Amino acid sequence: MTVLVDFVLPPGSEATEPPEARGIARDGVRMLVSHRRTGEISHHAFTGLPGLLLPGDLLVVNTSGTLPAAVQAGRGISVHFSSPLPDGSWLAELRAPSGHATKPYAGGSPGQELRLPGGAWLTLRERVTGRLWRVRLSTAVVPYLLRHGSYIHYSYVEHDWPAQAYQTVFAATPGSAEMPSASRPFTPQIVTSLVVRGVTIAPLTLHTGVSSLEGDEQPYPEPFDVPPATARLVNATRQAGGRVIAVGTTVVRALESAALNGPGAEVVAASGWTHHVVTPETGVHVVDGLFTGLHEPRSSHLHMLNAFAGEPLLRRCYAAAIEHEYLWHEFGDVHLLLP
């Protein structure tokens, strides 16, 4: 099922730099809020978030930190490391220079070896999707990237930015190829205000891979960990009549995966690789609300948003975001979907 295939992103709608570079505080971005029951759409500053949540609500956040996952391979090739696989290999994308950024690179062949900085070698095993390869690096990937990598950015971001621009306040364990950006606007001050309001915050980890830039491309397996304490908090909140609100589509994927083997719609502690894709057909069983960015046409994320809001409301939300000139992507504005 394709959602919003006819929505056109107007020129100038992409955030080309962090809000701090535009003279706006990290928590000063705009926030579109939609309500599933009433169909109401309203516009707020992100700093108004505590007043929109209720005592007893539970926010679940992703503690994955962003890796400097891009490495130059010489001969005009850049490697974007994406996700680890259970056998120790990784998914990676080959990219070619394109102005100040890169574009997909169609070359490469199984068995080919690429020399990387620091004396490392990358071996291409086989192509897994139209743009992702299964690869092996001659050394441990995460420590290597922390020493030799740079942060992934696409053509709409005009400059490299320092590490802090790509980390969220909740980041604890490096592992994501690209920032779990829904939580980027959160600051220590906002977190304090939420706690004072009576909102509980619980952690999980899902290391996200490179973005699905090809239309209708489905998410691939990603490593996740839902700890026992978070599973208990989710179940207790739902039993008490509170709302479970996921900060990011990654959190939805992790929680819904952790509920697949639980009794009823109960979340159980779980870890490993999730293959679960949330769509209107699978439904959403344990998450009541979602805090997310604004996604491109035909993005797989829109299937998940449609499972929350339904297509008519989602179309109205995106029309309102375009009308009010919201900014897209990781440095842009945000969308809170409430029951």
C-alpha cells in the first residue's frame, strides 16, 4: 500500500542546516500537532510540548548515538556503513561524489576489495538491495568509524557539521548510521519540565541504518533492545489508562516488535534483530502516540504514520505543514500525533 504518492515537497522545504545555525535554539523548532479522534490540527513551538502531554503519560526514547558512518574509499567512492548483521558483517551503501554531497554508486562487484583510511580493507560480499551491500571490514567497525568516519549528510545539507549537531540529548550508545532525529529538539530543560509535569521517560535502543531514499523501499532488519524496566513501564502505563508516546519511528518499531511474542498486547523485554514493519495492515498495538519528523513522499515511514492517523488526516497534516512552510528532514520541524 503506497501512501501520499502524489504529495510534492515544494522547493525550499528542506532544512539545510541545524536550527542553531539559523539563530534558533535546538528546542525552538516548530511542532505540528494532530489528534486522531477529533481530526484537529494545531501549530506550536516545540517548547510547548510539556503543556500538551498529561500526567501519567509515558515517553519512550531511543538512546542510540549517531556514528560517523561515512568513510572515503578512494577512487571517488564513499562508503556509508548502515547496520550490523548477526554474522558480524554489515550492510553498507556505496556512494559517489556529487557536488558537496554524494549520490548512489551503481558499481561494485562481489569479492571486490576497497582500501580504506588507516590501512583497513572492505570486502563486498553480495548486493542485498538495489543500493545496499553485505560487506566485511578487516577490523571492528564501530571503533574504526569513531576514529576515521564522518557524519552522513545528503545534498540538502550544504556543509559538514560538528559531532554535537548529530547527537540527541538521550544518546548513550553509538550505533546509528543516521541520527534518530525525532528526539533532536529535546534539551535538558524540556526533559526537566516533562518530569515536573508528571510525564515518565523510559529508554530503549534501536540502531537505525541509512535512510530509505528510494520510493517504496521497505525497512531492513535493525538491532534493538527493549530492557525489562521499560517493558514494565509500558505495560503499567497502559493498565493505568495512561498514554504511551514513542519519540521516533524507531521506538515504535522496537516496542511493537517486543510485543509480538507477549501475551495479548503486552510488551516483553526483547533484544536482537527486528524484521517487523509497522503498516496499516499490521496495526499499532502498544503505542498510542508518536513524535516524529516530516517524511518524504513514498517514504516507508509514511506507512507507519498512516497506521496511527489514517490516510485522510495524514494528508491534511502534510498539506498544513506545506501551507505553513514547515521544514523537513533531520534538522527541520516536527510532528506530534496524539490519540
